[in-house]
Amino acid sequence: MEPIRPPSERLTRPPVSRCRRVGLVVFGLLTVGYGLLVMSLRPGVLATVAVLAGVAELGLGLWAISSPGRELLLLVNLIGIYLIIAGVDAIVAAVTGERSDERAQAAADPAR
């Protein structure tokens, strides 16, 4: 077991390559675009998008099975992203006095 060293002596991570940065930005833009697309679709078209998303998730699941080390890192990152979004939602709910499910019901029922 390696002894604990002060932060100044610890090994640092190598810098993120330019290609990976571009990939992350493109992935983020695609995610935002997907979210905007889903919000603007009719229910019939939304079902088709859901099927395509399911196929993509199946592919990602098969990839995850083939490389458990990368999958664990991905899972930790996704949980972190979820917790950030849940925290922002909790802050918004505390400030506005509404919960997210109440906002969703209000958006779905305009007569309210």
C-alpha cells in the first residue's frame, strides 16, 4: 500500500486531449438538442423517439457489459449529474414553493 502524500507530491491527471473536449461539447449539444426535440413533439412521434432512445440504451448497455471498468466510471459520472440536477430542482422548489411534479402537472393542464 502506498503511503499518503501531500497534495503537492501527488500525481496529477494527464491533460484532457482536444479531441475528447470536442467530443464532450458535441455530446452536450446533442443532449440539449434531444431535450428540446422531445419537448416539442406530439405523442405519436414521441413514441418513435422513445423506441430509438431504447435502442441506443440497449447498445450502451451491451458496451457497458464488455468494459466494466469504463462502465463504473460512467455510472459514477451519471449519478453525479443526476444529483446536480436534483439539487438545482430542490433549490428552485424551495425558492418558488412548488415541487417539480406540481410544475409538470401545471404544464400538462393549461386550464389550471
